[in-house]
Amino acid sequence: MTSATEPAVPNPHILEQKKVGEFIWQRVRYDGWVGGEGRETEELLGPNSFMVEQGNMLTNQILEGRDPIFNATSHFSPDPITAFLVRLQTAYAGWLGLKQFQASLASIPE
């Protein structure tokens, strides 16, 4: 039970979800907001360090139609959400590979 001084914790219901590699897109309905109806939103979940360094910028480029790789390849996916997740996963794989390569170079004795 929630007291008058505690905010209510919304109760999420996943309505739809797609996952590709490390990335999840989901449509969620949150019920239980104090003084209002539930609300529906879309969420993107992925590795935090990648999202901060590159993923958020890439997401904006895709949504604005400025990512040439997404624009050239999205028609190969069964739907736009899957195409979006595949593009993020591909970028993440390259980003992670580069991080691992840089770490291996740093560990080589001089």
C-alpha cells in the first residue's frame, strides 16, 4: 500500500517486445500512476556504455533518416523495428570489437 507521501510505483505490462542480440525494443503500458490513467510508451534497452558513446547518436540518425547503412539495408528485414535493432546490434559488435582490440594492444609489453 502506498501512503500519501510516497509516490505510487507504476505497474508495467509489456505489450510487445522484440530482441536482437543485446538490444530490446518494447511497447509497455504502465498502470498505477497516482491521479491519472495508465500510459503507454516505447522503450529501447541496450548496453549502457555503447548507448552513451554511440548508440543514442546512431538512434537519432536512424530516426531522422540520416544513417546511410540503415537506409540501404532496412528493406532486408521483416519490419522496421527488426531493421532498427539489427543496425544497432551490428554497430555494437563493431564498437565492442574495437574496444577489445584496443585493450589487447594496451596489454602488449613495450
